[in-house]
Amino acid sequence: MSEILCEWLNEEVKLSRSVVPGSFSEEFSTGYLLGELLHKYGLQDDFNQFSQSRVANAKLNNFSRLEPTFHLLGVQFNENVAQDIMTGQHGAATKLLYELYIALEKKRKAKLTGLVMEAMRPAATAKLKSIESVLYRERLKTLTPHQADLQLQFEIKSKAIEDKIAHIRIAEQQKVQKLQEEQRAQDIEKHRIGRRRQNEIMARIQAAIIQIPKPPPSHTIKATEAKKLNKKREAEDTYKEIKKFEKSKLQETTLETTEQTATELLNIYSDDEYIRKIQKRLEEDTFAREQREKRRRKMLMEQLIAYETEEEAYQEEQLIYRLMRQSQQERRIAVQLMHVRHEKEVLKQNRIFREKQYEERRLKEFQEALDREAALAKQEKIDYEEQTIKERECHEKIAVERAQARYKKHYSICLEVVDQIIDLSTKVGEYRLLTNNRIPLKLMLDWKEFFFNGKPMYEQASIQPLPNDPSPEQLVELHKMNLLDEKDYGEYKSMTGEWCPTEENSIIKPPLNNNILGHVLRRLMEIFYPPKPKCSPPVFPPFPIKGCILGKLFSGKTTCVKFIEKVCNIQVLSVDTLVQEAIQAFLKNEMRGEHNVIPQEAESSGKQNELSIRAQLGAASQKLLKKGKSIPDELLIDILLEAINKTPPEKGWIVDGFPMTINQAKLFEKAYTGIDPEEKDANSGRLSLVTDPRAPNKSPVTSPAFDISVLLDVSDTVVLKRVANLKSKFPTTFNKDDNNQNSDAEILEEKIDLARDQVLHRISGFLDTWPKLEKWFSVHQNILVKINAETEESLVCEAVKEIIMEEIDKNQNRSKFFLRNYYKRVLIYLLPPNQKKKKKIKKSISLKSTLNSQS
């Protein structure tokens, strides 16, 4: 197993240090290689805080950081295992590496990252593991000795070893000193004995009597006298040399002794042998004197060396004495410190025991709280699932009811149509049976009119004696009569049907228009039906884009709008946000034309005219909301138009989730363009046979208020799923926030709960109002674009962005075309009349050519 682990660590993982089978306990005792191993697998993000040092604090730091990762992998790891690995016990590191190898291989096969494993772990288990990590660190600190204690123990041991070494050295020095003293005493004794012998020898030499043998007799007197003279000369020369030598080398002997000796020697001895003896004796004396001087110098040097060694020994003794005295004091202080540390350890153990009891009690209470929370969470989950099931059943029930109502409506319409067809066919059959003839054209047209307007063919009640309070059947008959009258009047005006001229008179042209009669009729109609005064339409700058994004609740409208605001630089308008801003402007007393705030004294004065339009609208909204009423559509549109007025012309704007009803759409169209879509000409149904030439021209056709209307189409099931997912994701998103954001989280949670409670009503309301809105935007204005919002969020946002950008490009091209035509008209207006005619002729020719090419 060790070889497999070594191959895994060295070849696959490639640690910074190679590992051999016998070095597991030593290499992994610091925990650094374990952290590097987990960092290689992407599980130890704080590996840069690991230390390779072998001190206790570094080991404690490394194993404290390793414990959460081991628990995340499911490896059995506690303070005892950490202590065994730190102390280097045999087999502890190998066992841990084997378990770690199995866990990491499982993780690699499952392709899980550290974040995924952390997210998969339940919140309660993660919290309990964090508490266990804190307890593990405290226990590991108690089990691991402090670095200061280790250093103190090491210092005490080192001092004991140093004291022992010092005693051994002192003993050895004492032995060496004794041997040197004995050797010195022996040398001094030898020196004394040698000096005594030398003195005795010198005394013997000085006291000795030199016996010079008599010279042999000479044969002749002259020869003997010559020899004596020669010897005398030689003796004098020798004497001079000796005197010089004694003056230079020997100062102990006096001049008198030398002269006496010389005279005696000269007088007594005068032969060669005597001279040789004297020379030999002088040489011996000089040699002896040199040897004596050498011995004296050697003895002085030895005495000096002995004195220096004695001084050094004395200094060493003093130093050792002082060190010994200091070490004794340190021993006493160390004993006192150990006693104090022991007392502290006892207090610490007592405190740890008490804290352990408290911790056990807290853990027990915490576990009970966790159990209670788990039970409550489980119950809440069950309640939430039941509520979700009930909401789905309610939604399905509403959908079934809606489908049944739609079926009943279609069935009733079809039944009514079938009944009318049967009535018509029966009416036709009865008439032919009774008359045996064809049906007159006028009667058939009357029946068709009844059929097309959904009126019964047969007479329901008699209206000849019309009572004051007619019944519904009589009202139906009256309406039928009015329909026939209107039809006859239309035929009369258009000269069709019975009023169609005969073939003989078809060549006769109708009379020309009577302008006077037409003007009189127009004036009478204006007096009888006075026209309503038309207010001037509001003037808005030409925006690059004017649009709205519609859809069900949680269809992604706000997300798409925020994306477009960032990417396309378009102003986003939300009605709810604008109402809140208007109320805040009123509360801050926003001035007209400025966005500053007036003091409270001005508020008490009640100068409402000085407030801005937005503040006045906010005041009206707040007043209605305080009464518990909803804000009317007219007020909402005024707030929206005020925000549009403040929008920069170069940006454009998009409304989020507005309009929600057909009434809001029509009111906004009227307020923005100044044209009421429901307004009809009062005299349109009362056309005269003549026209007024001075009648006012109709207003030119204006573009609609919106350039584009985008519908994010999503099914009801997807909306319910998104609400459920949002509710389940909500706790995890706010558990990591600070305490300062609790209020915002609670507000958002309340909004989500409110939306979840109202989702079915909102969906049903949208389904009720959307068909009319769809007809308005698709048929009347032809600006509706549908997008499937059940796909990914990014794809939906990109699709909406492309639609908006295409519409912006169309508007820019359209504005360029209008500007070009405007400049052409201005130039034609400035030209002289002759050139104007030429321009008109060219224009008509170009129009004919274009029409021919198009045809």
C-alpha cells in the first residue's frame, strides 16, 4: 500500500517533495504536504497560509485548516489523529493518506468541485460542522504543547547538559593544572639541581691549581732566547686578544685580576701547551656562560608562562564560580516558574473542564434547537408542498372553468347561429309553401339584415299598442324596426335596392352638388349636435424608440428591460416606480422647475402652486392610497407622461408592464397623440346628400403612441414553476448577508409571498384582459411582436434587443425620408412659379413611371 501511495503522490499528484515509503510519518508531520495535496485537487483555497516550519504553532495552523476539508470529503479526522500525525507515530499518516486517496478518487470520478460539494451539504450539517471545527481547534491547542514550553524545556535540558559539560571541563582542567604544577615543580627542582652542580663545577674550576710541566732544555742559548722572545710575543698577542674578548664578552672579571693572571701566566708559562689550555678553558667558560645564560632565560620564560597559566586558571575559576552562582539562581527561578505554570495548568484544566461542561450543555441545546428547526422546516416544507398542490389544483380548476366558459360561449354562439339559419330556412320554406312563388328581393334583404345582426326572424311580441314600460321582446322588435329603417335610409342615400334607378333612367346623371344646401345642413347639424372643443395635443420630442414590454407575472419583463437599459442606453419607465418617486417628491416638497426641497415652514403655508407637477401627482396618489382606493388610470397616465417629458430625446423609452388593460391603452393613446380612438364623427351616421365645401379637413393621420409592443409569451405552468423556484431559492440567497440587510430581505420576502399569493389572480386577470389588448396592438396598430419567454434568459434578452434595434433603425430611416421630403417642399415653395410648374410635371412623370414599374 505504501508503494501505491508513493506512486500516486510522486507521479500523479507531483508534490513539491518526493516521498518514499518509510518517510510518511516524518514528511507529513507538519501538515504542509497534506495541504498541498488538497490544493492540487482544488479543495484547499487557503494553501498560501500554510507553513513548512516544524514548530508547534505552524503545525497547529496547518492541521486546523485541514480539518474542514477532511470533513467535507468524509474522512475520519479528529484531534487524536492530528496529534498522532504531528508526533510522528508509525502508521497514522499512512492510514490517513489511504482514506484520503479513496475519497479523492471518488470525487474525481463524480467530477465534483469543492463549491459543488459545499453547496450539496445541508445548511444545518454545515453549521454543526463549523461548531465541531471550533471545538477541534480548541482541543488540538490543549493537546499540542506551546512553543514557549518546548523552548523552556529545551533550554533547561541544554543548561543541564552545558553544566555537566562545564563540570567535566573544569575537572579536566584541574587535572591538567595539577599535572602542569607537578611538571613545573619537577622542572624547578631539576633547574635547582643543575644550577647547584654548575656552581660546584665553577667553584672547582676557580679553585683548581694548574700544573704546567717544565720545558725541555735547549741545546743553545741563542735558540732558547729566540724561542722565549717568540713565545713572549705570542703571549702578548694572545693577551691582547683575550683582553679584547673579555672587554667585549666578560664584564664580571676585573681588570686587576686579569693583569695579575696575565703577568703570572707570562712570567710562569710561556709555552704553546699553556696557551692551548688557556684557550680551551676560555672556550669552555664562554660555552658554559652561554649555556648558563640560556638556562636562565629559559627559566624566566617558564616562570612567566607558569604565572600566566596561574592567572588564566584563576580567571577561569572566578568565571566558573560566577556562572555556577548564576545557574543556581536560574534553577531557583525555573523551579518557581514551573510551580506557577503548574498552578496555571491546574486552573486551565479546571476552566477547560467547566467550559467543556458548558459546551456540552450548549451543544445539547443547539442540537435540540436544530431538531426543532428541522421539524419546523420539514413541516413548513410539507405545508408548502400542500399549498403548491392546492394552488395547482386551483389553477387547473380555473383553467377548466375558463375552458368550459369558452366552450359554453362558443356553443351558445354556434347554437344561436344554427337557430337563426334554421329560422331563416324555415321562414323561406314557409313563405314558398304559402305563396308558391319566389321571395321578393326586399323581403329577403330584410331577413338577411336580421340574420347578420343576430335578431330573431319571427315576431316576438306586438308593438302596435306600445306600452310605457315595454318588455324585452318588444324592445327587440323595436330594434328590428330601427334596423330596417336604417337599411332603407342607407339604400335611399346610396340609391340602391328599391331606390336604384331603372335602366331607362340610368343614363341620366345625378344632379350636381348644391353648395348652399350643403353648408346650411352642416350648420344645422353643428347647432343640433355641437362639436366638443378639441384640446391641443401634447408636444413630445421625436424619440428614437417608444415601446412597451408586456407579459404575465414572472415572464421576465423586468430582467429584459434592465438588460436593454444597460446595452442600448434606453430609459426604462416602470409605473410602480414612478408612483413611488412621485409620492417621495411630494413628501420632499419638490419645487416646480427644480429638484430641491423647500423647508418645513413652506409646507405649513400650503403653497401647492409652487410644487412641481410630479409632486402634485404624488400628492393625489397618496391621498387615494391613504383612503384605501386604487390609483385611477388617468392619474397613472399623467405620472407616466410627466416622466416621458423628462426623458432626454436622444435616449428613447420603454414602459415595463404597461398598459395592462384596453382602457389604459386607449387613454394613453389619447393623452400622447391627442386623438381619441373611440371618438367618432357625430354626423358620420347622418350623411347628407350634399357636402359642404367649406367643411374643415380631417386631421392628418398620426403615428401611434408606441412604436413597438413586445409580448413575452409564457405558459401558466412555467409561471407557477418559477414562483416555486423563487421561493425555494430565497433562503439560500439571504443567509450569507449581513445583519444590516435583514430589513431589505424581509421586504423582498414579503413581496415574493404577496406575489405568490396573487399569482393565480394575476394570471387570470391577464388572460381576461389580454385578448382585447392583443386585438388593439395587432389589428388596430399592427405593432405587436411575440417572443417565446420559456427559453433561457440570455436568449430572450438578446431577442428583445434585436427587435428594439431593428425598430430604432426603421425610425431613423423614416425620419431621414420625412426630412428629405420636407426640404424638397421648402425648396419648391421658394422657387418661382414657372419652375414650380416644371417641378410638378417632372414629379407627375416620375410618379407615373414608378407606378408602371410597380405594376
